[in-house]
Amino acid sequence: MHVDIGDVGEDVFQKWCSSVGLNAHKAQRDRYGWDYYVEMAVSRTTGSAYDLHKGNGAFKVQVKSTKSRSTSVQVELSNLLALATDPLPTFYLLLQFDSALENEPHSAYLVCLDNRWVEKILRRVREVTIQDADAKLNRKKISVSFGKCDLISPVNAHGFMAKILELVDGDFSAFSKQKQGYLSEVGFEDGAAEIRIQLETKEQQEQFILGTLGYREPISVASFQAWEKRFGIRDLLPTIDSTQGTIELIVGDQRAVRIMLAGQGMEPLFFNMQLYISPIPSAGQYLPFRLRGRYFDVLIDPAKKNIKVTPEIEP
């Protein structure tokens, strides 16, 4: 008689849920990477006023059953993406049996698709789809490995429930809120855009250097392009692609300094000023810098051995 190990595993899972009061709803069709939607009633036995607004816990589980000693499974990237982007907590449950005739697994593992997995999955999808916009994600796979830290102990319903609560830190709503926030931010750590500016003339280059020193004058450019990017990977086509135009650089005050002005036969004068240093070198790899104060503005270009002082006239 042939016994399907997958059916055995799902029977065990449903029995576990029933014995600890979890309400498990079986997916009619496994199109989005999960087998069960599970509800867990919130305990309000403390009588705390802060328990009143808490909703029941809910999560999704994909059940994997095996007679193998292997502690990893190959999962379609499309299924992983669906679970990683689901607002609910999502899990992979691995049940290991010695044979399909056993009623209980000898080992069980539970992996939560937490921030680490969300980052890994989204990054991989980004890499695949940027190479081929028509890529079939269901034909790409990622190995989901289960380690000692993922073991359920004891291997029964109570051990499973305890592991679930441990992985969501006892609060399903807080976990879901944190997950959704992370989903919208991950991959943008090094910026969400890449901009390329072309400067053709020497005058344009000098204007750009002045812009990095806080002079907010429009800078004429030969062309500029901008691409959206995530995980350091930019889109294939720019969102902006234009020839000729102007840009304006907005540079904040870099560093406060105190300047002394002294000369023969005069008392030293002290001025509080802001120091700007351009990140772009001029000829000879010298960095131009600027001192901006209440009474005057000083531009110093070591490459040209030039100092320009502009008075700031006030009543």
C-alpha cells in the first residue's frame, strides 16, 4: 500500500493545531506558497486594559514532509516571494519521518521568513528580473535550510505552538507591522536612485565645483539621466533622460570654524565662519574651499593660487 508522506505530514499538522486550539484553514489551491492559514486566539486572562484591543494572532504555514535526513528543501522563488511579501508572519515547517507508516515525526523544524529571509528573497528576485523582465520565477529555486536553532522541542503540538510564539516574540500584530515597514525599506540603504550628469565645458565643470561649495546658482549641464535602483541594482532604462538643462546643488553648512584676522599694528579680529570643502578637486588635485561668514565670503582655490573675498554688506 502506497502512503503519501505529504498527506501524513499534513495530518500531523492538523492534529497538532486541533489539540492546542489553533484554527487551521487548508488552502484549496496552493498558488501562493502556503498550505494553511492559522488563527490563534489571544489570551485576555490578565484583565489588563491593554489586552482589550488585541486581535487574534494569524499566520501562514507551508508544510514539508520527508523521509530523508536532509534538512533543506528547494522552494520556487515565486512561492517564496509571495510569502516574503505577505503582511502576516509566514513559516516553513519541516517534518521528518522514518517511514510513511509512522504517526509522529521524529524531528520537526520551523523557519520564519523574517527580515533576513525577506532581504535574501527580494534581492534574488531583483537580480533575476533585472536580467530578464519575463523571467519565470516558478522555475527559479532557493534552498531553504533548517538548522539546530529551528528545531521544535518537544516534537509535539505544544512545542510547535511555543516555537511560533518565540519567533513572533509573542505579538503577531507587532511582528506584522515591523515586517511591512521592513519590506518598504530594505534594499534602499544606499539610496533609491542613481544620477549621471555630463559636463562638457570647462565653465560647466567650474560651476559644478562652486555648487559643491554652497553657491546656489543654476549649473548648466550637457545632459543628465536618472535611474531608480534597489539593492544597488539600477533599472535597465532611466526614468529621466534629458539633454541640456540646469541643476542646483543644495549643500548644508559643513563645519563651524573661528578665523583670526591680524596685521601689523592692529588688534586681532575673530570671526565665526562656516567652512566648505569641495569633494571635487580642481587642477593638480587641489581641493577648493570656502569660508562663509556674516561680514565676508572667502573663496580659496589653491590650484590657481587665487583668493576671492566678497564683502557681505549689512546696515
